[in-house]
Amino acid sequence: MKLKGKVAIVTGANQGIGFGIARVLGREGATVVIADLNDDGGITAVNSLKNEGISATFFRCNVGNKKDIDDLFESVTSSHGKLDILVNNAGINRDAMLHKLSEDDWDKVIDVNLKGTFRCMQEAAIRMREQGSGRIINIASASWLGNVGQSNYAASKAGVVGLTKTACRELARKGVTVNAICPGFIDTAMTRGVPEKVWDVMISKIPAGFAGQPEDVGECVAFLASDAARYINGEVINVGGGMVL
């Protein structure tokens, strides 16, 4: 259990990739705080983890709201005395072609995906600098390279990549590593909702020949969060079966 005794916050972790990340971190011994806007989903997720013997709690948090983030980090550090791992997974999408994209949908995606990540990183950085250690893992996306109909989403994730690399340069000497993961096509409730033909097309683009599982992303997160990854910093790692090279 390479993360035994560690305290981790995972945002947007009531289902999908976030839940897979929380599960793997918990299985590796971390105490996991699921920070999510969905009360019912968050509580259900925590109960599921507890049934597996994982130490987990739920904290209602909208990463688009600064007070929620302030309260989250204050609560975690007050309860546990430290914060070892932050996983910025919370995100939304409001897809539309560039010429049809509303300014409101642009603002919503940037505020949650990019500004929310910034806010959480800032609070984590304050605490991790002081304790002289920490791991920040940002969940970006293969879409940061550009994707039709996702100018707002792609821009937000490209911003997360730039933020990751800058934070690495600022925090490395304080014992804090900052890395990003770009999941490819992952088997979640959301992707299962696409038409069968679209699913088949996506699978055809993956050299591995199959969709990944949320835990595949979680395993990469757990490695980056461990002492074994102490010299890996500022990296952007694709977890997509070779879909993005």
C-alpha cells in the first residue's frame, strides 16, 4: 500500500474517471476526500468505497465557487492536519461549433475546468509549500490538442497543461511535484451514451483496440502520487491505449 497514511482530495469523483481514481488511491492506502457538487452521487460513492474497506469522506464542493474551495481545503487540513495529494478531475463540457458557441458556455467551461483547477492548485500550493511535500495531478484531456466542436473545452484543457508546467517550475524546490494526465477514450456512463457507430469509430482509432477503464487512469495517478515518482515533474502523460502519440 504505497500511499498508506496519505491524505488525498479528488474533485469531481462521484462517478466515472474521478471515482476510479479515488478507488485506486484508497486501495493503495490513502484517505480519500471526494469533493463533488452532487450530494447523492458523492454519498453513494463514499459508501461504495467504505464497503471496500477504504477510508473516504464526502465534501460538497463546486470548484466554480471560491468559498466552496476555501471551505474544502480548510476542512481537510483541520481534520487531517495535512494534504498530501490533490487530483483536479472536476470538469464540464458545453460543446458547440466555434461559430455557434455562446459566450456563456465559453465562460462556464473555462470557470470550472481551468479557473477551478487554478483555485484548487493555489490552495494546495499554500499548504504543500509549508509542509515541504505534496503531489498535484491534473486531469487534462487528449482534446487539448484540438477537437471539432470543443473550442472551449480544448482551450480549458490546454490551459491546464500550461498551468501544470508553470506550477512545476514554481513548486519543485519545495518538494512538490505537478503533473497532468490526458485520458483517452475511457469506458464510463458518459461514453457509453454515444451511438454504437460512434463507439466503434472511437475504438478503431485506438491501437490497443479497446476503451480504457477509469481505474487505468487511477493507476497512473497513484504512481504519480507515490514516492516512486519523486523525479517525475511537469509531465503530460497520455493514458489512452496509444490513441494520442
